[in-house]
Amino acid sequence: MNHGWSYRERVGPDAAGLTVLEYLAATRPHSTTAEWAGRFTRGEVEIEGVRADPAALLHAGHIIVWHRPPWDEPAVPSHFEVVFEDEAIVAVDKPSGLPTMPAGGFLEHTLMHLLRQRFPEASPLHRLGRCTSGLVLFARTHAAGSALARAWRDHEVKKTYRALADGVATADRIEIDAAIGPVPHPQLGSVHAASAGGRASHSVATVLERGADHTLFRVDIATGRPHQIRIHLAYAGHPMVGDPLYDRGGVIKDRPGLPGDGGYFLHAEQLTFSHPITGDTLHLRAPSPAALRTTAEASLSDTL
């Protein structure tokens, strides 16, 4: 079991007039009202540092804390490869199935927790979906983190992925500019998907190889919206093979899975950026898994 965690939130004006039980049940639909009521009974919920009564009325600015007791986390792959390290940054090749950062049922079974056992000061500069493999970059100093955060905002960090998608693409190159924003989800309340009211997003998908009923794409992204590649390929008519969440058009399926569910093949293959201290251009690469190699690459690998 892990060591438990305290979730802290300052509520906004929309919470005013609701009881704390009503608010938590409405905004945390992963648990039922009865489950939240049990947490109050066990003294796990506080308002302004005092054990909360579930019938207490909320006001804007109130601070709610849920002290979640230790729990058993799902098993995940715990291995990863360090691709590059120096005194300023560290880049690792994350396996599919390992969450990048704590969320949901994962706290210590995450790349961040595991990496900090070796590099206690490491802070992630971005994240990959749980079932996306490949390169994740961490800063080891405040100066490095600030410089790379600026580079990310200015779109100076080049990110290249590989993705296996349904259908045989007719065009060799597809530019996708669908906006991405929150849409309703029956279990989570909302998830990101193609949305006219969402944020501007841009991807370029280039065919690496065509199969009988699928296409292997290289995907370069200029923005980094949640699940951007999964959404954009689906929007272009090529949802990812095995994706439990997104359907053609970049919308969620009629009976959608959860964002962290696996089954799809997506790999962050390359990162290109200027070193935050030296200014040197770095080209980092994480070899693609077997499912995302071209026939020629697979043949070459077999002969080595």
C-alpha cells in the first residue's frame, strides 16, 4: 500500500450554497454520494482545517481537504531507460502502462515518483498518457525548468510521435487543426475531445507505411493539448487502433472507456530542443516498440 494523500481544493463561487457533500458528489463522480458520506463518517474530509459536517454549506474561497487513506495501487511497469542526463535535465523512455504523474488511483506507481528516487529534484516539463510510451523530459534545476517552460510556450520544442491508426490513408500528409476542449463523459463528467469551443491545436500526420487495414503515421505536434494525437487522428478519420475512447470525428464513443485505458499504440519518439543552459541543440530519440516499426525497420532489427 502507498502512504495515502491529502487532496486540497479552494472552491469557487459556483459552490456557494451547496452542502459540502453535494459539492463533492457532483464534482467527483468517480464516487457515489454514499461513498462520500462514508468518508465524512470516518473523518476524512475537512473544511478550513476542521472536520467537516456533510450538511455544512459552502462559501466561495472555502478550502476542502480530503485525507485519502493508504490504498493498493494497480500494478504497473516500473522499469524505464534514462536517455540523457546532465546537471540541468534528465530525459527518460517511459514504458506504456506507467503513469507520468500522480492522478486517480496512482500516487507512487508513477514515473515521477520512481524517477525522484534517483533524482529527487526532478520536475516533469510535460506528461504522456498512461499507455503512451516514449520520451519524457524533466528539469533538475529551477533555471532549466523556467527556460524550457518558455521554450514550450513559444513552440520551440519539437515533438515527434508514432501512431498506428485504423484505415488506409489516401494522402501522404495530413494537417489537422481541430480545436480541442472538454466535452461530457458519462463517468468522469468531462474529457477532452474535438470541440468547436476548444483551444486551437495543430498536428501534422505523415504516412510511414500502409497496411491492409491500418496506417502507421509519424505525427508532429506544435501544440500539446490533452490526448491531442488520439483526437486529431480520429478527427481526420483514422482513430487509433484499439483506442477505447475516441471515434471518427474526434468525438468520444457511444460507450466510451476512460482516458487511461490502454489498447492503442502511441509512442513519443523524438524531442528536439535547445539545451536550457548551453544552448546546444539536442536531438533525443527513444526507439519505437515493435508494433510501431515499419516492415524495413522490423527486418533490420531481426538481423541485428
